[in-house]
Amino acid sequence: MSLVPAETVILGLVVVVALAFDFTNGFHDTANAMATSIATQALRPRTAVLLSAVLNLVGAFLSIEVALTVTNAVINIQDSDGSPRPELIGDGGVALLLILLAGLVGAIVWNVLTWLFGLPSSSSHALFGGLIGATVAGLGWSGVKWVGDGSTLDGVVGKVILPAVMSPAIALVVATVGTWLVFRVTEGVAKKYRAAGFRWGQIGSASLVSLAHGTNDAQKTMGIITLALLATGHWTDTGSVPFWVKASCALAIAVGTYLGGWRIIRTLGQGLVKISSPQGMAAESASAAVILAASHLGFAISTTHVATGSILGSGVGKPGAEVRWSVAVRMVTAWLITLPMAGMAGALTWLLGHLLGGGALAAAVMVLLLLLAVGVMYRRSRQAPVNPGNVNEEWAQTRSGTAGGGR
């Protein structure tokens, strides 16, 4: 009876851990679509996360442009002549698989850590940071496709870094203008009618953000799994994604979304701006427009950055609104360190695997350490939980608990 080849074991671990990352992406980013609707009570908390989960599931099937970006625009898997790099694809693709696994471990650790502190950092940048760190550790700086074919609008620079800088600024401006127009146009409408109408509008705009989130974020994990399949020869088409990969990633992000990242929902819904329904609708509409446009162009943007920029814009655009800039500064700080910190985690994980021989045993140890780290952080989170029952409490009442508590 023959043993299972090492590359098959490692491939299986990569697929499982990739889906685990997709799951954390779901609960980490539920707030992007539903925090304002929950804060204004346009939707009940459980209804909001259920609606978001269903629409994330549907959205994951609408496009594969972002998935192809992850597959082709981060790691240099080809030499200058277009042939596969033997150090990655040779030996059953084990080298590339270990880089992917280490990158995913780094991304999940950062995702869960920022969730623990209620910080809406970018799951996308955690993933790219982990991959870049593991790739640099394994292949050197040349292993990362910083630009593509001499163009700064491709590769990591064009598809990840530039959109990271531009998307929240664009969302902030759009939401600011939209909020100002909303209050200007409706200032003569009776308050009770305006509130009811905007709550219905908010449900529609929040639904659109959830759909857009599925088209962008679920695809990142699709790209990782497809790249692993390419490395092992189980898939050969760099221009498409297997259906089972689409379906499993869509389901994983939907389940994560349904569980609800209540800690981050609280921060975005209560911590930045005391938000009203007109502001919520303007913020969500701006987020959906930016995310859908980016998904169509294949930009792997951070939906967290976009949503946060939109919420800030809704506060700036409303006359007399209070914006808690100290909370915004903490968020921006988390944004700035996400890529390097996740990269460091990915690099250290790869180095550990390398020291252990780089085979199936090394991959198993990586996964066990990941489970241990996540378990410790989850246990810490139960000391100050945030849940559907207290997610809308006044920010000042549980500010310290929110920063470190919730589910």
C-alpha cells in the first residue's frame, strides 16, 4: 500500500487553510456592508448578516477578474521566456505550495488579531502581505511580480498598492458629496417620512455592497486555490477557475459572513460617526459603486478601506456631524501596518517550514501552530464579548470593551 505523495497532502492543507481564510474574510468584512444598517436599525442584526451572507454567496459567481489577478499578478511563477520556474513547479509544485500555505497562515493570524481588537483592517492586504512575505523569504525580492510587462499598472503595484491608496479617498469624496446632496435635497421633507424612506433605501444599498463584496473578496481565495492547482498540474488554464473552487469559496465566505464580525460591526457602526439613515444610504451607495467598478477592472481592492472611507465621508458631508477622528487614526494605523505585519508573519512561517525540511511534516506543523494561535486569540475574545445584543450600545459606554471584545 503506497503512501499519499507529499504534494497531495500539502495541496489538501493549502485548500483547507485557504477556505479557512475565506471564512475569516467573511466575518471580518460583514461590517463593510451591514454596520451602518445595523447602527441605524434599518435591519435587525441577525437579519442583516443573513442577507449579507446570501448576497456574498451570489456575488462570488458574478466575475473572476479579481481571482485571475491573484493567480497571475502576485508571484512570478514564470521565467522571462514564459516557461514555468522549475524551482516552483518542479517536484510536484511543493515549493510554491509551501509559499502559499505560509502566506495564508500569516493572513489568518493578522485577520483574527485585528478582529480581536475590533479593528476593520483589510483582509485583502493581509492576504497579499502574507503572500509577499512568504515569497520574498522563499525566492527573494525577484519572486514577487511588482510590475507586469514593464507596466506600473499591473502586478502588485498596479493591482494592489495603487488601488489601496486611491479607493478609500475616492469613496470618501463620493460619500461626502452624496451625503451633502441627500440632506440638501430632502431638507423640506417631514422627518418621519424621510427616515422611513431612507431606511428602505439603506437596505437596498447595503445589499448592493454585500453583492459587490462577494464579487471582489471571495475571488481572492479562488485565485489562491487555482494557483495551487496550477502548481501541482491539477489545472492548466490560467484564464479560468474550476467550478468547485468557485462554489467552495462562495460558501466559505457566506458562512463566515453569517456568523457576523460583531466586534468590527460595532467599531464601524458606532465608533466613527453617529450615523443616521440618510448617511448610511449615501455611504453604502458610494462603497458599492467603488467596489463594483474595481471588481470589473480586476483591482483587488480592500472593501474595508472603501467602506471606512465612505462612512467617514458621510460624517464629513453632514452639517454638524461628529466624526471621531481618534478612532479613524487607529484604523488608518492598522491599514498602514497590515501589509508589513502580515508579510512578516508569512515570512516567519515559511522559514519555520524550511527549517523543518519543507515537506508534508513542515506543512502540518504550520497548520497546527495556526490553530494554536487562533485558539488563544478566540479564548481571549470571550473575556469581553460583543454580540447582536450589545452591538448598538453607545460607544462611550463600552469603548474599552469594544476595542478588545466581541465575536
